[in-house]
Amino acid sequence: MTDRMVEIRNMVRGNISIKKPEYGINLKWSTFNQPRKIPFSLLE
């Protein structure tokens, strides 16, 4: 069974980062409207 993915987009004109080492998340966006996909199980 494949894991569901969630797409998160940068909706501002600046750098965005999400750092949560306890959940294994370290995401960075640098451009407007840039998508990133992460497993739904991390957001649950």
C-alpha cells in the first residue's frame, strides 16, 4: 500500500522553512508557489 502524500506550497515571496527534528521534518522553500510533497503520516 502506498503512503498518501500531502502537497504544501509556498504562497509568499520569501524563504520558508519547517524544522521539526522529532518528527523527521526539515523542509525549505525558496521560490513563490514551489510545491513540496511530504507523507500524510508525518502530519497526522
